[in-house]
Amino acid sequence: MITRYPTKKIYVGDVAVGGDAPISTQSMTYSNTYDVDATVEQIKRLHFAGCDIVRVAVPDMEDALALKAIKERIDLPLVADIHYNYKLALIAAESVDCIRFNPGNIGEKSRIKEIVKACQQRDIPIRIGVNAGSLEKEFENKYGQTAEGMVASAEYNIKYLEDLGFTDIKISLKASDVERTVSAYRLLRPKNNYPFHLGVTEAGTLFHATVKSSIGLGTLLMEGIGDTMRVSITGELEEEINVARAILKDSGAMPDGLNIISCPTCGRIEADLVTAVAEIERRTAHIKTPLNVSVMGCVVNAIGEAAHADVAIAYGKGKGLVMVKGEVIANLDEHELVDKFVYEVEKMAELTK
Ligand code: SF4
């Protein structure tokens, strides 16, 4: 059982972050933000995939000016991502639900004061988004691009915002490797109660990003650290959300849908298990009720796994058993098993909603 670190609850639009709010998933569009149609289309794809909060890059004034039109056409909370030019944050704050700025490249602190004033006027939160690769010079010179440097930057900026009377804050401490990322979040966690946005940045392609994020974010989530998260993938939008949701589910941070236990297959296999499990995964992807199910290739471990599963298949030679809560309810030919299994899973999901 994971005990989450008690954090302050803030709101990004209508999505609560921190406190007892569910851990939300985030992603970013890759269209030119000034291309309103393309950006809205990508945000809608993310929304459909289950994303809770979306962020868009705001590199230029035309991007900042497009935010109002984007916001009017979407139903997800919108975060503006600001680097270098604080004036873009002032324009963005008129339309979006949160401003993320990188303290390492905004420049003079008086500029942050202007951003805070704009956010206070609209009552929207700020994410202090610290990146190991772009720390303020003073912290980089003192600590290098280390977890300690990231934490020093975050603490400095938190204090700066607090001194201005601003506490609707969330924090991210991202590095491109797991060790620094995890260390930074662990170091900062006991020092304040602001919600944390988790992420390993620039994590690479789907395969590598999945591994890095599973280790890094999974470790933190299992320690009760993390209130919202982004899995950063050089790939397609939906992949970020799918991986994020899987990490939340498999770390135990947020039960969601089926936990499918399937064997790796071996020389005892007597069925086409790979095809069967792929079909089951596809046909049950819509189920949000947390259920344990098992699909095993022969009787060696099938009965043992089925005893703990809500619904199970134990394959045999050309035939197999469907079991519910450890009881055999059907003995069918191989081609009938998946249909019966999916039927029983859908029935149980409906009953236990
Ligand atoms: S359940 Fe059977 S087929 Fe699957 S890995 Fe175990 S022994 Fe092999």
C-alpha cells in the first residue's frame, strides 16, 4: 500500500493536483502552437487518449497570441511553457490555466515577479520547472548539473515566489537520467509540501523512455512522491499517455483497468498464447475497473495463478479452462476461449463498477 506524501492541493483549470487528487497525466503538443487548427487537433487526440493536462510550447509572440483561440476550442486545462522571454508569459497568462517557466533561463528575478503578478491577477498556478541542463549560472557554478544544484534552484525560486505571497506552486526537477532525477525529487520532497510534477526529461524513443520512466517515476511513485507526471517520449502523443497510465497502474499508485498476468511461454506451450493475449489486451483496453486476470499457456502454473485471479484461462492441448475466482466455469475448444474470457471480464467489470 502506497502512502502518498501529503501535499498542498492546487488547481490547473478544473483538474486538482496534489492533496488527495488522483495523480494526473500530462503531455505536450509538437505542432507549431501558432497553428491553432493543428494544435487543437493534437490536444483532442491527447484528450481522447486519457491525458488530463496539456502543455504547449510558447517560443514566440505569435504562439502566445494563439493561446486564446486554442483555449476556446479545447476541454483540457492548458499550460504555457515559457523559456527565455518572460513577456510571453504575461500574454499567455491571460488565457491559459497554468504557466510553466524554467528559472534557469528567464533571467533577472524581477521578470519572475512580473510573471507572478500576471498569474495572481488570473488566479492561476505556476510550475517552477527546473531542468538539470539549464540551471541558473550561480547554481551550476556551485553544484554543477547535479541533483543538489536542481534542488538549490528550486528552493531559491520557491522562496522568491513565497516572498511575493504566491503559493499556488508545483515543482518539477527533471534530468535526462534516472539517478539524478530520482535523487533531486527525494532531496526536495521533505523540504516543502508543494505538489510535484514528475518526469525524466529527454528520455528517448518509446523503448528507452518507457524503461527510464518506469524505473524513475515508478520508484518515486512507490515512495509516495508525485502528484502529476509526464512521460517524455521521442514518439507519438498517445504513447506518452499510454506509458504514463501503465506506470501508474503497475506501480500500484493508481489501480486502473486490467492487470494481465500472462506467462512468457516455453517448450510446454500448447496454444498460440501470444496472439490470444494480444487480442485480450486489445478487446479489454476500454475497461477501467481494476481486475486481476491471468492467461497461462499450460496447467503448470495456470491453476495457481487462476486461484488469485478474477478471471483466468488455462490453456491445454486444443482446449482450455475458463475460471472465475478460482472456479472452473467452462471447458472449451481453444478458438472459443478468448470470447468467453472477454465476456466474463466485461460482466465482472460491470458488476464491480
Ligand atoms: S505456464 Fe506453462 S507454457 Fe507458460 S511458461 Fe509456464 S510452463 Fe511454460
